[in-house]
Amino acid sequence: MKQLRTVDEITAWLNEAAGLSEALLEELALTHHGYSVHLRFKLIIDRHGRVLDEPVLVTFDFDAVHTLSLVGDLTHSMVHHPEMSNWGHE
């Protein structure tokens, strides 16, 4: 497993992964008594818009987190029919 340690390394990787624009947030946890945040995403589409044969799991662990903000870009349909938002999963 490759670990990225600098802002430049993380930025370059995110650019290659299309900024996680086609990823599903699978796990979010506050750890170390709220000092740290653990995030796990599942990438399902590559940066060219092609569906991956196998999803790629990506984990981020951040320490000394002062603020955490989540903004969902949900469509009208997703808000009113959440049961339809399964991204191909049963």
C-alpha cells in the first residue's frame, strides 16, 4: 500500500483520481477521541470516466483535525427517492 505524506503528493494523486468525483464514501470515523478522522472511499470510475473492473479502496487518515465539513451534491431525485441511489448494489 502506497502512503502519501505531503500536500503535493496528495494533490497529484487526487488529480490522477479525478478528485474522487466518482467515489463512494464507505466509512467515516472520528478516532483518537475526536483528534483524528478516518475516511475510506471506493473508487468505481477512472479519471477517463470508464467503470473500473475492480473498485479501488482509498483510505485517508488525518490527524489534528480542527474542522470537518460534509457537503453532499444530491440531486432532487436522490433526496426524494434515496432507495434508487444504490450505484448498482442490491
